[in-house]
Amino acid sequence: MAESDPRIKGAPLARCPGESVRDLALADTNPVPEFLYTDEYENLGSAPIPASRYTDPAFFELERQKMWPRVWQFAAREEELPEPGDYIVYENVGRSFIVIRQEDGSVRAFANVCLHRGRKLKTGDGWTGELQCPFHGFTWNNDGTLKQIPCRWDFSHLSDEAMKLPEISVGRWGGYIFLREAAEGPSLEDYLAPMPEHFQRWKHEECATALWVGKVVPANWKVVMEAFMESWHTVVTHPQLLPFTGDANSLYNIYGDYVNMTVTPFGTMSPHLDPKGRPQQWIVDEFVKYNGRSSDNYEDQDAGGFNVKVPEGMTARAALGASLRETTTRMFGHDVSFASDAEMMDAILYNVFPNFSPWAGFQPNIVYRWRPWHDVDHCLMEVRILTRVPPGQERPRAPEMKLLGLDQKWTEAPELGILGDVFEQDMENLPYVQTGLKATMNDRVELANYQEIQIRQFQNTLAKFVEGKL
């Protein structure tokens, strides 16, 4: 791309030599959306990040006070509360909210606190015809209006209007439900841009949660989240993925303050490997063994390329794309014959500030969420897999999250398949990143200029919130 291209602000950054995402896109079987291979970023410089942002309880408190209340947070999927009266409890950094489906199909959210003596109204998800406090019986309608005060004669000083439950802003997009505590700020559509435009092609509103696993991790939420904002750790942390992953040739785009996108190509060999003597069939066979979204996660051993043979003169990438188009159409009833090889297999990951990361494309999609877990040194990492709902079928209710404790491994959730092993490789690093950051003597985290540009964007946005600039 030319240096004068307005989609690159500042001098273009150095890139790994070899076959790029753009090269692969232009050789794809079907047309690839231009935004998946067009660079769009700002040169954000090379300044270090203070290590104390990950370890200092005082900075953790600044996040709680100045950042979390002002951002849109992914709270639920629509299939978690399909019927009127269904509700979920969303909690983060000491805040607690009830998200509840209304009779007209809308979704509203309220502070999950009784306005009498402060008891939480709900402690888990479920269905209810009213919101009643288990302590003294103060009761609200599902729309947050006051229904009943026991011994009302003793509360003549309280009006019905004053006793409405405090309501929280709700936004809905693509089957996702978001909350924002602050009333002011950008609309959800503006906050997510350009995702709503990009995802018109992939329509996550046509998907449902097939599995959902969470795990408590002994590291700061940013340490864990940032491990999923770059692909180049694959060469050491996930070496089994190198035969079919173009890790160092990934494309990293950033869009304003809140959104970024990574495209890591699959079905092509890592530039860290010597291709000599490696046939295209070997790439396919390794993809079948170790691809984390292969069909062993959803009970069809013939899908995902398990029996793919690469014809003479065809690339592994093209052969995998053809197989995945056929099996996806057959399994989920959506015709994806038009889809590119890139959309069928690549790791296309969007990160939305501060803690929501959905994969894109037409394969079963991973969705990540990270939240602080009680203190600066622990977090809850959640992994969902979304699959497409066949046409004419109702979206099934989401399963409950399987919660793994601090001493459990991701592999103790067998429904994750090979993904559990991949996450465990990450866990071999992350707790030691946290303790290492506490032991550092220079309070500096140094970042790559391009391959970690999304971490720098994230940290810049976080600093703007903490300093009151957003």
C-alpha cells in the first residue's frame, strides 16, 4: 500500500517478509471483502507501557471508578433470556445488574440492589414474574416500577417515583446485549464501528451459543486479554500450530479508540518454518489435528477437513476452503458457497474495548470475554462457541457457563476439544507474566511497533479514560 494512503496515518510500519494476507486474499477461490486485506492503522510510536498498570491496586481502582462505568460492556447473548421474565445477573468490579426480557420483547437493565436495605435482589439467572427482595419483601415489577412495600404505612416518606429501580443503558447488536452504566457517551453503533458494517456479511444474530466455559486465571485481566491481541507468540507458545498458521504475517488493523481487527491466515505455513520438502497435504493434515475450531467440537467427524485430500496443483488453503464450505452448508443449512477461503478458516478476531472479542467468518465462532475477579491479580476468562442456527429453527436457549476454578485446567472442559490444550499452553505463561511484572525493576513493558499495535491502542484508550479524556 502506498505511503500516502489515508488509511495509514504516519509512516508505514515494517512487516514480516513473505506471503501477506493481501497476497492470499488476491489468490483466494472466491472474492474476499476488501476490509479483510486492506491496511488501516495509525503509527502509535514505541513508548513503553508502565508495568504498574497491571499490578498496582491503585490503578485497578482508577479503572473501576473512571473506565468501567463509561464503556459498553458485553453482558449477555439474546439466547440467554429468550422469554419475557427471563433474566441474567451481570456483575463486574463490584457492580451488579439485572438484565431482564420485557413483555414486548425488549430488554432492560436495572441495578441489582434493593432500595430498602441494599440486599441483592437476585443472585443468579432465571425467570421471574416480579423482582422481590428476599430480606423484607420490597417488590418491583419487571419494568423497574415499584409494586409493593410491606407495611407501607411505615414508609410514608417514600414515593413510588423515587423508588423506581435505577435503570442502566442497554444496547443490542448481532445477538449481543450490552450495558453502560453512564448515561452519556457514544451510541453502541458508533462505539462498535466499523463492526456492524463488517458483520452484515456474517450475521451473528443468526448464531447461538453452543458451549460456554469460564476459568479463573491468576493474572490481571489485561495481561490475559492482551495475550489474545497478537499472534506472534505462536512460534514459541503454540508450535504445533505453525504448519498451518501464518502467524508473523498477520494483518493488524485499528479503528479509532475502541475497535481493532486481526486476520491471521490459516491453511498456509508459518514464515518461521522451512517449506522445503513439505507438501500441501501435510499442511492440511496438521490443520485437521490441531485447528481449535474443527468439527470435533460439534460432533461431526466428517467436517472441518478431516478427510480432505489436496488435488495436484491445488493449495492446502483452497482445498480446506472447499471442504469447509461444503460441510458448513450441509451441517447448518446456510449456503456459504460464495464465501472466501479466508472467511472459512482464518482467525479473524475483532477486539472491542475493553474486554469483548468475537471471531468472524462462517465457521463456528469463538467469543472471548475477560473480567476482573475480585482483585488486581486475578480475572475470569470466558470462552463461548457460536454456531449457526439452521433456517426455520428457533434459536436454542444458551447453556449455562461451566466455571473452572483457579486450580482446574481448561482441559477439564472436554467440550472445548483441542482448544483446551491451546489455552493451557497460554496458562503456562500468564501467571508468570503477572508475577514477573511485580518483580520488574524498570516498570516498563516494551511492545513491538506493528505486531503489538493493538495492545498499544488498547493501553492508549485506557489511559484516556483514567485521565478523564474520554
